[in-house]
Amino acid sequence: MDRTDRGSLADSWFVRPRTGPGAALRLFCFPYAGGSAPVFHPWRDALPESVEVCAVQAPGRGSRLGERPFTRLLPLVAALGKAIPPLLDRPFAFFGHSIGGLVAFELAHHLRTSGGPAPARLFVAGCNPPQLPNPHPPIHALPDEALIDELRALDGTPEAVLDHEELMALMLPAVRADFALLETYTYRPRPPLEVPITVFGGADDRRAPPDGLDAWRAQTSAAFARHVLPGGHLFLHDSQDRLLALLADALSEWV
């Protein structure tokens, strides 16, 4: 695969709303179950210009709607590991929300194992520590209506979207695939990352309660921080301004 092919592969996986040679750091953003790159588009104007937001666009959603989504986490991480190297030519950080946090965590391990560079910082939000058992019953195989009820309980999808049959028919395969990623995941004990980890939780999050997030500390031999913000599981929308201010502050050393 030549440089052009590698660049094309990276472009298919990472949407960069604002690009330019002046970016001092790339922030790779991994969305929650069923989410896609546009979730992070507002971040480009809220973060410093020296931060280039690179939003992950996985198969099965957005511009890649016609592609089969991944249903197992490690093959997804391996595919990301092939796509990301052309964009690792400057300092970078990972941010992942919910299942996106688990993907970001495993990708950081993948880069270490393959001899790649390490992220400057790993941010995880609304994501239970990987070494703890999943406390929730599996939902990825539920009938459509029951799965939609689960999404409604997360209180992050507009009711008009949940009630739109055609739109939900397009969205549910990706949602199912993402929950399958989480619910079939098996944690593999490894030495902790030598990467600072910052964890964010929603004060009212029932899927990843803030009291359990301190166990992420065991996954790093570097600095660790935890912040609890107002909101439920998808607090990154309700508390976006506060979250982005904390991200900018944590990245100030590099930007």
C-alpha cells in the first residue's frame, strides 16, 4: 500500500472538518453506540484552532452507510490500526464516549503492541472500566421496539427520531453492531498504559455510574484524573461547554 492508498484509507475512517498545517495536535474522537462523525462537528469551533478534530466514521453509518458494521471489537481496532498511521505525524490524543471509550482504549494498546506512537492523553467518557464485568444484560439482539425503548431510556436520542420508522430502520443496524462490540468484549489483562488517562462521568449516568469510574486508574502508570459533569449517559451534549473547557485545559501543554 503506497502513501496515497494509506491517505485514502485514513480519509475514509476519519472526518476532519477543519484541516491545516498549523494544527499542533490531533484529537481523535470515537462516538457512542450508533453515533457517527457529525456528533463531534461542533467541537471544531469550540476547541483551540491548534487542535484538529478527527472524528471516527465507522462502517454502517453516515457516508459509509452501505458498508457492513463491525460487531466484534478487536477486528474494528485492527482496521483502525491500519487506517490511522498517516495521521500520527504530530502529537495526538484520543477521546471516546461509551463504547467509543473502549475502542480508544484498545486502540492505544494496539499502537503500543505494534510499535506505534502513544497518544498524549486518553480521554474516556461514560465508559465503565474495561476490567470490570459488564453490569448490564445484553441488548444487541432485542427486537426493534425493545431496542428503541433502551435508546429512549438513555435520554440522548430525540423522540422525533425514535418515532421515525424509516430513520430508525437505517440507524438500528449500527446501534445493534455497537452494542454487540461491547457485549461480546473480553478484557485481556496487560501492563497499564504509560499514557495519562482522564475520565468523565455523568452525575446521573446509570450505564456508567460515576462512583465506579475510579477503577480506570489501574489502566495507567501515568497521571489520572476524574471529572463528574451534569447529565445522564449522553452528558457530552448537555454539558458540552464544560467538557470542552476541560479538554482544552488538559491539552494546553501540547497546544
